[in-house]
Amino acid sequence: MAFLLNHIVSEVQRKEKAISLSAPNVIDEAYQMTIYLQEYLFSIREDIIKQGFKNHWEEINFFRNIKPYILSKLIFHNKIFRIHTACPVDRGKMYTNYFSEHLRELKQEYREHIYNSDFYRYYRSGRTDRDETYFRLGNINFHEGLNSFVFEIDLLFSTYYDNKVARIIANELFYNYILQKINDDEVTGSLSSRDLSVNDVIWTDTKNALIELIYALYTNGSLSYGKIGIRKVSLVLEKLFQITLGDLHNSFHRMKYRSGSRTAFLDQLKSSLEEYMDKDL
């Protein structure tokens, strides 16, 4: 049985995108992904129990890379579901404090249980010399004083350390998610406080056009007297116009060296405005 990480990653990402587009809210999205990943992992477990592995290298690859990826996504989406179903409000100070508290708890867990462990240093360094011990079935050494969680694992489908890798990955995903939620609320808090409805306001021109506008506003000091950074300007407009711009710096670099006018969108804005003004003459 051959397990290809790239294929599995593509399959999970495809499902994430499909559910994200159809789910009415983040809670339902997280719930659907949790159910999907749980069933996906269970089906793989059934196949492995029936067919086994071709060789020990396939076994090591599965428990070091394949299963931790799927399990980390399952842990992550389940955490998203739990954190949002207990969230007190949608925006504001309580909302930010709520996510900030989860961030502190995550950092504390990392300090106490992860970064000081020999296994964490082994995994992070990219070493493979102990993979035979860590990622093969039946090699759990109960004399090492392992976490009591070891007594609850499925010995037919876990080496114990594949679960630890999954939790390392899931914690990183969760950490980045919480940071994003805190930053998004700080950026959009003023918009929400004025009860502005922006759901129907979308950007219908090109991404490059918006990036050109962002840099123009930033370099001209048109927002907050020029005391606001380019990244924050970008986040505000991305949120307002419901668009993801990606790497601003790289896009702007290409604009600097493109043929023709380097400010094509701004030139068009000026032309359109002047034509509109002329209609009133």
C-alpha cells in the first residue's frame, strides 16, 4: 500500500476549500472538517490493519509524515470548533481577550510539555537516526516514563510518537490562527463598532490594481497622517473588500519593472474621474 503525502495534502486541501465555500459560518466549517477527517483517518486505519505496509520504510514514512498531517488537521479543526462555540462575542475587547487567553495557554503548554523534550529537538532538527524506534509499531518503551496518554492509544494504528508530531503541527496551526483572529479584530474593530455593513462591498478589479492603490495611499500618507504601516493598510482593505492579496512586496516589485505605465490603475482612475467631471460641464 503506497501512501503519497502530496496526494493526501491535495485531497485534504480540496475538501477544506469546498467546505469553506459552502459552510454558513466558521463553526459549521470546523464541524464538517472534523467529521470528514475523522472518517478519512478511520478508513485509512481499516486499510492498514487489513493490508499492512510493503516494508518498514513505508511504515516509518506513514507514521512520521502521513498520519500526523491528517491527525494534526483533525485536532486543529476540532479546536476551532470548540473555541468558537464557547466564544462570548463576535468582536470587541472581550473577543480579543478571549483569544489572547487561548494564546497564553498555548504558549504555556509549549513551554511545559514540548520545546524542552528530547523528541521535540529530534523532530525539529530533521534527524532520522531514531525513526526506527519512534515511528514503527510495537516499539513503545514503557520504561521511559511516557505520558499516561500512551495507555489510551490504538496500538494497531499508532506508535505514540506520531501523535506527538501531530500535536506539534496542530499547535503551530492553532497558534497562527489565534494570532490572525487577534490581529483581524484589532484592524477591523473600528469598522465593527460603527455597525458598518460591508458584506456586499467587494473588489471587482484586479488584485494588482488594489495593490497599486494601497501603495499610493501609503506613500502619500493619506491614512492616519502616514503613521500606519503598509501591512495594516493592506489588512484593512483586504477585510473591507473581502479579498486576499498574497505577497504585496513581490507584486509591487513586479509593478516597478512592468512595461508601459507603472501606475496603470491610477492613470485609469484619473482618466475616469476627469471624464465624469466633463459630463457636468
